[in-house]
Amino acid sequence: MNLAQVLMMLPTALDQQLRQDAGIPHAYYQILATLSAEPGRAMRMTRLARLTGTTTTRLSHAVSNLEQRGWVVRQACPSDKRGQIAGLTEAGMAALRAAAPGHVAEVRRLVFDHLTAEDVARLRDITAKLVPPLTNSK
């Protein structure tokens, strides 16, 4: 029961903070952060959807909005013309850098400030077991 509550309430709280402080929903932040961690700051849209836990349709809509802001660009995949690559622009990286401190502080306040070092280690171990089947199931 507690896990289900956290899984529902934490994203809502993070979304609220990001909308208020950075003017973007949590989903957009996740897209920007995921792209920023990738070599070349770009990846196939299908992989990006899987890693951000969304559908390709929802991702396409979000990336369209991020493109309008000048934060992401899309291009055809060179190896598969049906595929698309999403890439983080310098403006998108700047937006992510601006949003990150407030987001990190909120995650710390809501989660990590309430956990011991041992709790964090256990949480890391538990989530390491849960993430692979979730990211490989789509």
C-alpha cells in the first residue's frame, strides 16, 4: 500500500514543483534529463519513450511542445527512415540546468531527507531490481 501511494503522490508533487518553478511538467523535465545523459544528447524516440515510461504518442506530443520552445530537435534516423531521433539543443540544456536545482532540492526534501544512508542503499538495490523489467517490457 505505501509503495502505491508513493508511486502516485511523488510524481504529482514533483510535477507541481516543476510547473511552479520552471514552467514545465515533470514529463518534460524527464525527457530533457534523459536526453542530457545520452552521448550526443540524442536518442531514438522509441527508446526515449521506453526510458521515460510513456507511450510513443504521448512522447511525440511532448517533443512537439519542446521543439516549439527550441529545446529539442527531431530528425530522421539515418539507419531507419521510419524512426526519428530526438536531440537536446543548447537552449534545452540551459532550461534543464535552470530547472535542476529546484527539482533536486524538492526530491531531496520529499525523499532523501527522510532516509538514512542505509535506507538509500537498500532503495538503490530494490529499484535496481525493478527498473530492468519495467524498461524492457515495452
